Amino acid sequence: MQTTLPHLIPGSDLSHSASPKATSRETDSLGSDSPENDPRKKLIVALDVSTAAAARKIVAAIGDSASIYKVGMQLYTAEGPQVVRDLVASGRRVFLDLKYHDIPTTVAAAVHEAAQLGVSMLTVHASGSGKMLRAAADAARATNPALIVLGVTVLTSLDENDLEKIGIRGTVQDEVLRLASLALANGCTGIVTSAREASRLRTELGHDFAIVTPGVRPAGTGHGDQVRVVTPAEAIVAGASHIVVGRPITEAADPAAEARAILAQIG
């Protein structure tokens, strides 16, 4: 994904001069754009690869079967912001999953830069304090009010034994609820958590925010390093607004067909 080759991601219908910031503003917010009307708005495909070439290949193979892609630490560290710019310029929406966790000023500056890239969603660790969360939310709102800031609660690779080892006592559900409440109270417009906790969040905190659930695996597939795992249909029934699926799609013999199969389950 070279800056001199703006159309390396197939399917671009935007000119090279299009502003990522303007593009993001022109599209509806993922949290308010009635995802139930199109199951593709509920599915986020994780580009957990180490090169832009691998990402391009996945996006091309999936075609119109998905429109939202997660760029996480691996791909962003390897390729930098240009991979995000190219996805946005091609008409895809980007979930930038870098899980910011630092002092409020630093996080606010990072969120501002991410918003300038035209991302639709990004993550911050809810455990970073109310001040940090508020700084992130304010920075997003000042640059792109449609940007969804997601508070990450308890990683799906953790269980109660893991929490106890880092000094957190109580159940995973209690900790998720505590962090979700903190994030929403300080301006975040969504939460990241396992679907196993989504139902309780909906019951206690309502429906006016996004719930993005990683740790989603189609029935019969391996769990990898995830602990709190559910199927796509289970996640949506539990209250998730978006699900994140990676290897089951990206490593499939036919990624588009696998994506369509998941869409059929969550539609």
C-alpha cells in the first residue's frame, strides 16, 4: 500500500483526492445506521496479518461480502497509517483496534490523529481512568462526531483466574459491568466485551451504545487463544451490535463464502 498507488485495494470508487476525514463524515455512524438492515454492518473482518499485500489479498477475496475491517496492532505496526488510508479511500470502514492506554493528553492526541485518518471506530482501555476516557471521547467528538470510541473492558483471553493474578477480585461479569459503566459515563459510545457479558450490559445499561464482541467463532472451529468464545448467532442474540471474526474467514479456502455463511447466521 504505497502512497503513490492509491487504488491498491480493489473496489475503490473514490478519487485519490478524496479526504478520509470527509469520507468518514459523509457516511453514517456505525452505531446509528441501523445495522439490522444489512448484516454486513454487523460483521467486522479482522485483518490480523503482517503485510499490506496480505491485507489486500483478503479484502479482494472477500469482495462485497464485508464492508468493515479491523486494523490491529500487528498490521498497523508493520505498515503504519497508510494501510488505514487506503482502506478508507476504497470505501471500506475501518475499526482501528490499538487499545490506547496512556495519560489523557497522549491518548487524546492519538485519537485526534486516528480521527484524521477517517476511521469509523477505535478502542481505548476502559481501565485507563475516567479522565483518559473523557479525553479520548472529547478528542473524537472535536474531530469527527460520528467516530465511535469503544471502551475495552476485559479481554476475551482472560478468565477469573487471570483477573485474580493481576489483583482484580470478583467475577468477569462484574468487572465488565464496572468498566463499561465507567466508559459510557465518560463519553464512550460503545463497549468491547465478550458476548457472554453482552446480555447483562443490555439489561443494566440499555441499548443506546454499540457492543463489539471479539472471540466469535463459527460452530466447529477452533478457539485459538480465546477463552470466552461464542458463535456469531449467539453473539447477536446476546445483544452485540457488531462481531469481530478473523481467521475463520481470512484463512478459509473461500473467504467470501465463509463471510456470507456468517452473514446468514446474523441476518
